[in-house]
Amino acid sequence: MRSLDLIGAEVLTPDGLRRDTLSFADGLIVADPVGHAVDLQGFMVLPGIVDLHGDAFERHLAPRRGAMKQMNEGLIATEAELAANGITTAVLAQFVSWEGGLRGLEFADQVFCALRDTAPSLLTDMRAQLRFETHLLDLYATLPERLTAWDVSYVVFNDHLPHERLEAGKTPKRMVGQALKAGRNPQDHLSLMQDLHAVSGDVPAALDGLCAALSAADVRMGSHDDQLAETRALWRSRGVKVAEFPETHASAEAAHDAGDFVVMGAPNVVRGGSHNGNLSALDLISMGMCDALASDYHYPSPRRAALMLADAGVMDLAAAWRLISAGPAKVLGLTDRGELRSGLRADFVVLDAKTRRVAASFVQGRPSYISGAIADRFIR
């Protein structure tokens, strides 16, 4: 299936859907027919989805605590879910956090090493993102070396410490359950949080140095859950150009106005708002201040969000689909995908025109997922 002419389908171009032929050969979209036609009347062909940030893979890697020992099997299952949802490039977001357990350094090392070793054998382009807690100062010196060993080139900074409660001497909410989940004594867990909070004054200068080192190593960097315009400006001064899931209009506007990339969660669009009561992705999109949507915790959401935006008349389908294809590809610096254009990778998704369910996904001209009636057409 590396060289085919897809005929009869509605193909999504920058100007919208139109009945056209999409030809590809040797993994690339080509301008001229290659002579082997497959009739896809009744289907839509759209650019493959590029997912900037997703952690729904966790259910495959750790379905029960301690149950998954062979992570490569979990990654293979993850690819099947990604492909069934039209995702052809996926960034798997993994924590290194004081929270421990599935967000601890030891688990992250297993995930990143498994992804590094397994990804080359998969069709879907699966990449890693490190979500790094800013107060882990003892890891700063070795982090660049770890990233190289893990083959990770995208880092997003988080700070999930409950600073207000710690400053007030109060026990953080859900602390005991969190400690037990990480396999820690609750008092030890609380002491760790208090110790990390106590070094808050040392974090900004340490981040200045770390970000400079990562920037020199060509590591892409983002900040997570920005609340203040001033915070976003500080991150930008360090070379951190991606604002991931900003929580307020002020921080999102500051990022957009300065030319930073603004990434929001697709489930935010599908649900009609943030599940945490934060900034509405739909509001940002309506104001033209969102560059890309990510799956966050739910792989079906990017496709659903784009279709909902088009159905609601917020934007046309071409613009809505760019938020999950060309937009995120640009954030990642990937110029070889995101559109159905001659010379680019033959990464595309085929939707049933009536149900708009995913019928097939192709990565570099090879099927990563194919199901139902459409399979018969390709086999014939």
C-alpha cells in the first residue's frame, strides 16, 4: 500500500473539503497518479492528527499497580489506540515529579527507555515529553544527560506543589491518599513536600541555568498551567516558547501577543469547558489565540473537538482541523507533515463521511489502522 491513488473521497484541502484524488508513493504525497486506484467514495481523507501532549497511555503501561512489567507491550497497545483515533504522530507526556509512583523518576526512566527502544519498530511516530517538576533541584545537574540517554527533546515545566497550604502550615488536600499511592509513609510524603516548598527561593535562578543548558542542546521547552502574564514573560525570557494549558486569559493573551505557542486540551472543547474550572479553550479559539489542541487525557478528543468546532460554525473544517494537524506540527518544528500536500509525508486519516468515525489511519503510506467496510476496498 505504499503507492496508491485514493479516488472518489472528499479530501480536506486548505480551502475545505473537495472531491479529489490523493496519490502517494514511497511514503510521500505526490502530485501525479501512480496508477493503482482505490475508490473511497463515501469517505473523507484528512491530514493525520498530530498530538502534542497525551497521557492516556498510562492505562496501557500500568493497568494495575505493579502489573505491567513489559512496557513495550503497553506501548504497542498504545499505538493501536492512537491509530484507531486517527493520530499519526503522538507525544507521550510522562512526569518526573516529587509525587512518586507513576510520576516518579524510576517509573519515568522505564517509560522513556521503553519508548526509545520500541518506537523505531512502530508505524505511528511516537515521541516523548518530559513533564518536570521545577522544585526537584537535586536533579538539575543530571537532567541534560538523562534527556540524551532517554532520547527526549521536549520538556515542559510544572509546579504542582500546594504552596499556599504549605506556607500556612496546613496539610495539603488528598495528601494521605497521594502518599499511599506513591508507596510512601504519609508523614514522609508531607515532609518531602515541605522541604521542596522551603527551597522555592532557589528555584528561579536554578531554572535560568537549566533552561540555558537545555536551549543550547536544542531541547524544545514549554510551561504548564501558567496563571499570570508576568510568569509567561519570565518563561519566555528563558527560551520557553510553548504555553501549555494556560489557566487564565491574561497568561494566554500574553503568550499569544508575544508570539509564543498556545496549546489547549481538546477535552476542554468537547466537554464545553475545563474540568478544573480553568480557562475555556473554546473562548481562546474564538479569539484566535489557540495554536493547537492536544488529547490531554483522552485520545478520541482531538478529532471530536475539530468536528464540533466546524459543526458549531466557530470556524470552517479546514481551520478546525489545522488545530490538530498543521498547528501542532508547527509547535514541534515538524515541517514534513500536517497537510495533504505534495512532498509531505503520507500521514492521513480516513473518516466515514456519514458517521465520521475513523475508518483508517496511514503513516507514511502504510496503514496503522484499518477497519470495517473500507478494508475490503483496499484488499480488492
